[in-house]
Amino acid sequence: MRKESLAFLKSLVTTPSPSGFEEQIQAVCKEYVKPYVDDVYKDVHGNQYAVRNPKGKLRVMLAGHVDEIGLMVNDIDENGFLGFVAIGGIDPSVLDGQRIVVHGAAGPVPGVVGRTAIHLIEREERGKPLKLHQLWADIGAKDQKDAQSVAAIGDPITIDAGFVALRDNKVVARAFDDRIGAFVVLEAMRLIAKRELQCAVYGVTTVQEEIGLRGATTSTYGCEPHAGIAVDVDHATDYPFVDARRFGRQKINAGPVISRGPNINPIVNRQLLAVAKRHKIPYQVSAAPRATGTDANAMQLSRQGVATGLVGIPNRYMHSPVELLSLTDAEHAAQLIAEWVCSLTPKTSFIP
């Protein structure tokens, strides 16, 4: 991966941005993509658009969401401990003992997730999973007044976990769901920057996917595409104790995952497969027998309907602070999408 792309990806996954608080991460995205597109703008919801060839008669949307799961302060007690609730699908079992950052109005506040020490709980209660309300954030405050001087009800909280390179071109970080999707979208926009296009392309970094596909709903309505692709993570099943017969056989470093099912337009699906074969891009296929729970769902159902595809990056340990994936898979996904976009013409029909 080129140095500039890798630096951008690192900045994406280390910039905090829980669902609904995406301003910082959108600024990072804008800085990266601006040299490669004709226009960059943001809507009232916070979705950011990078546009190539805006006058094209055929309109195509590429979407990757930039929000992440997190926590939100909902109580500050007399001793200065912070209670919190979940933003998105938080698993309480991965929070115990984590370092965190509270994003207060005056700046980030470091802290830890606290719990009762194992020595101080009844023996029969040891080893049982804790619920969210049995945990708290400890920022080291002297008392309630001290805590309130740096934190407030409604402040978002993220886990303080960064980017680490592993072996075999694999990397680990929090929030690869779905910063890697946003990265792939913007990399695809870079790859088509000097290519001749016969369509308008809207690369959208969407917001609030983790709390209901909200950004994809408004942005798809706004740019009114004829076709589009959502890029998200997909569950890798190549690690211990995962039943591949139930969840499919998606592997790290085996290529991006092309979903197939009722959420997916069959023409777009066939086009992606054909492009992958023609350009010798490795890929995998995943069965998606219902609404996918990704931006592709909201995209497909916008206005009179959008011909939608879904490309996934295989991801181990989803919704944890150590999401793991392959840079090679991400590069292949960006190449696949770029070549698909460049294959479209105003005469392309997506009607099955």
C-alpha cells in the first residue's frame, strides 16, 4: 500500500468519532480526497460527499460509514464517577479494564472503565459477564464538581485503542467497522481520478450507520443515484470456534466479499463478479438472504429504488477494540469498485 494511503488509513482509525460526532473524521477524509475530485461538500446531517464528473447522466453512489460504536455519559455521581450508556452495538464484555477517552467540550479527557475487583465480589458471582450498568468511567476526578468541570451528560466516549501492524499485511484497530469502508470508497475515488468516466460518482462518507443507517438514508435521498455500492466489513469466519456452515466461509486475505441476496441488485452483482474475473481481482461471495443491516439496505430503498451492491472487507472480532483485517483485501476492494465504476455508461440498465 502506498505510504500516503496507509497514513490516511491510520489517521482514520485513530481519530475518535462515535456515532453522531463525526466532525473530526470528516475533516481528515476531506483533506485526503480533495485533490482527486471536482467537489467536496457536507449536508445538514453531516454526510460528506466527494464528487467526480457531477454532470454525468448516470449517477453512482459509493458509501462507507465513518461513525463507530461507543459510549455516552448519562450520569456523574457525587464522587466523580461517570455512568454511561451504549452508542450502537456495544458488547459489555469487551469494556472491562479498557482505557477510554471522554470527549468533553474543552477537549479529550482520559480515563478507564472501572468495575468491582474480582477479590471483592462473592465467589459465586465471579466469572459472570457484567452488564453495562455495572461498569463506570473513572477519570480520576476528585468529586462531582471536578468531574463536571471537564465532562457533561451526553459527552461521547471512545475506547483508547490505536492502529497496530501485524504479520502477513494484517492490521488491527478499533473502528475498522467501518473506517475501512470509508477508506476503500475514497481510495476508489483516487484510483478513478485520472480515468475517463461516463457517469457521475458520489463518494459519500456516511454518518450514524451504527444507530440505524441514518446517514445513508438522507445522503442517498440527496444525491439520488441510479446505482450504488455500500462498502462495509463482513464477518471473517477463519478463526477458532466459528461455525462456517452457519455463517459462511469468509477468509482474511482471500479478497473482498461480494454479497448476494434480495438487498442486492442482480445486475450490479453480476457486473462486480465480471469485473473481478476480467481484472483478476480475488473475491469471495456471501449469502445475504435478508436486509443486510448495512448502508446498502437504506440505499436500496431510497426514493423509487436504487440498484445496490455490497462489498465487504473480511473482519475478525467485529465490534471489539481489536478488529483485524488485511490491507490486501482493502486494496483489492478499492480496485474492484474503481473498475466497476469505469465500466458503466449512460446506457447501462440495472433493471433485472
